[in-house]
Amino acid sequence: MSKTIYDVMILGAGASGMMCAAQLNEQSDLSVLVIEGNERAGKKLKISGGGKCNITNVNVTASNYMGDEQLIESVFAQFSKDDLLTWLANRGLKPVIRKEQYYFCPKSSDEIISILASASQKSHYHYNHTIKSLTKVNIDGKAYFSVTTSKGTHRAKKLVIATGAKSYASVGATDIGVTLAEQLDHSSKPFMPALAGLTLQPQAFWMKELSGISFPAEITVEGKVLSEDILLTHRGLSGPVVLSTSLYWSKGEVEINFLPYTSIKEVMHNNRKLLSTALSLPKRFTQALLEVLQIKDKPCASYKAEELNTLEKAFHHYKLSPAGTYGFAQAEVCKGGVKTDTINSWTLESNIVENLYFAGEVLDVTGELGGYNFQWAFSSAVVVANNMVQK
Ligand SMILES: Cc1cc2nc3c(=O)[nH]c(=O)nc-3n(C[C@H](O)[C@H](O)[C@H](O)COP(=O)(O)OP(=O)(O)OC[C@H]3O[C@@H](n4cnc5c(N)ncnc54)[C@H](O)[C@@H]3O)c2cc1C
């Protein structure tokens, strides 16, 4: 057992753990130990956004997340998207905007990782330490957290659980955070894959034949209307709009608008072109959907009213019942996690155990695709650090 008793121990050196350590180091002289199972910090950051890390989004509101709205708003009121961009700019990183909404690292994820590493260099990082268990111990009448890892036991006055969620186990992800929280009387919602592709039921298998085709679409799921590109794959559906759909979908139907920016009836009116040529969709897609509908591809103006109605329903209101998701191995995040009803929504400190804090994806807060999950990880980490320093 290490003799040192740290002021703060942070479990997990991912996005939230590193940001929390950085903020504590910059705002205080508290001694900080960060425990990480991998051989280095920020492995999900490294692979994120195709290696360029989609850090945040132009529009960040609580409505882009699944979770307690009031808690999410309170966190962003303390450290917003603009605060994050300023924090990064002050350290030399100016993210670039893609598709008018996503902020990415200009060159590589290494840029943000090295800023976080440098800002948190006063912290002690213990790598290759797999976290096993957590207890509260009493020494000379004072309460401490005692964390046992594969390499020993470490103690601290305050503890931050920042171990993320269990999707993408290939980069060290586990559900240890939920297990530890439950050991200290917190309850949780089971982790489920989110921001993952959706698999299909047999009646929609025709889409698998069109693997590789991508175009803008709009999906309505649980009352939410999401717009972005859809990608047809050999497994089912993917692409940004589908990944965000998987956050809100758990069972039942979703509705797809394959032509969100035009009205099929208007395009077809007095139009002599073949339908498959007239629509702003990949020709193969239109032909395949017509085949499913058992409607011929012919000049638009020659369709009868009844056929027009069928086409409108199919192209603008296609009902799809997904079979499931691509699963944890390929999900970018998990929904579920430690329930927030026993967490102070201003400080993110546990209402059950004093000096126990949570940051990042381990909490039951999950964002849509588009930088929302890093924004949450960073904002929640700063909130924890600032409130810890002020206490
Ligand atoms: C492929 C991929 C791409 C993504 N792209 C984006 C993107 O572009 N934009 C975006 O906003 N989000 C993206 N995400 C989601 C984002 O990576 C996570 O939401 C974010 O990393 C969560 O931060 P966190 O600090 O809570 O957890 P993590 O960053 O996952 O950090 C948790 C840390 O805890 C460590 N840990 C876990 N269990 C143990 C244990 N038992 N012992 C020791 N250490 C442990 C892990 O090794 C990890 O380093 C992506 C995710 C994936 C998988």
C-alpha cells in the first residue's frame, strides 16, 4: 500500500479525467493522483473523430442529450462550449469547423491530448493500473477513499470517478465506474450501446444490397427529428443521422424521410424524366425502393394519383423497425450509467457519500453524435474540479 494520501484521486485518464486533473492543477495546489488501466492517457480521444477528435458543436443545448435536463443545463451554465473553445485557444488550439457545425482538431487528436497532458503535468499518473475495488476507510477519525488496483492500494481524501462507459473495450473501456458507485450505494441504469449502427429486420434487407450508398435523410425517433447523412451498409444502416437515432431508439418504429429537402410530388409534377433520374437520390436507391413497392420506374408525369400517394409515403414517411444495434464493440458511447438523482446537480458531488464526485460518460448523460460527448466530458470535469477547489 502506498503511504501517500493524495488530496484527490481521479479514476480514469480519459477526456474527463485529464481535464479534471488539468483544472485542479491550474486552480489549486491539491495533490492529484490519476489511475489509468492503459499504458497511456486519452486512448478514446486519440481514435475519436477519425483521428481528429470532434471536440464540440456549434449548438450545444440540453436537448442534444439524453439525461436529466436540469443537471445538464447547470453543468453547461458553469462551463459552456464557448468556455471550452476559449480554454483551448488560450493554450494554442483553434479547432476548425466542419459541415458548419462540428469543431475538430486541425491536424490530429494528439493536439488536444498534449494540451490536456501539459495542463495536468503536476498530477501523478499511474498507468497500467487496473482498478479493482473501492472502499471507505477511517484513519485517526478521518474518512478516506481507498482504491485497490492490479498494482496496489492508493488513498485519497476526495475521489472522482471518471472511468467512462463500456463500449469500445478494445481501448480499455470497462463498466468499473458503475460497479464502484454501486459499492457505495448508488444505483445505475444498465449501459446500452448508443451512437451505433442499426441492424435490420428481413423486410428491410433490400437496403443491405446497396452497401456504400449515402445521402442526407431525416429520421423521427421518439418525437425527435434528426437530420444528417444516412449510410447503407452490409450490416444495416449507419451514418451520422442513424448513430444519433440509436441514442433515442430502444424498440419499435422509426420514420425515415429519404427526401428531407424536396417534396416528391412537387418534383414529379409535369416532369417528363424517369422517376429514378428526377429525384435527388442515388439512382440505385430509388430503383430498389420502387422494386420493393412493386411500382415501375417511368416518366414522373405518368404516375397515377394512387401511385403518387404510395410514393410519397415510402419516400417521405418510410417506417422502419430496426432489429437492434451493432453492439458495444462498435458503439461510440453507452447510454445509461450512474443515476443522477443522487448527485448534486451543481457540484456533481454525490448526495450519498461526501467528497465522491463523478465526471463524464460514467454518468447517465449521453449526447448525440457531433462533439456532444466530449463537451459533456470536459464540462462535467471542470465543474467537478472547480467545486472541489471552492469547497
Ligand atoms: C471510436 C470512437 C469515436 C468517438 N468520437 C467522438 C467524437 O469525435 N466526439 C465526441 O464528442 N465523442 C466521441 N466519442 C465518445 C467519447 O470518446 C466519449 O464520450 C468520451 O471519451 C468520454 O469521456 P470519459 O472521460 O467519460 O471516458 P473515457 O474517455 O472513456 O475515459 C475513461 C478512462 O478510464 C479508463 N478505465 C476504464 N476502466 C478502467 C479500469 N477498470 N481500470 C483503470 N482504468 C480504467 C479507460 O481506459 C479510459 O482511459 C467517440 C468514441 C469512440 C469509441
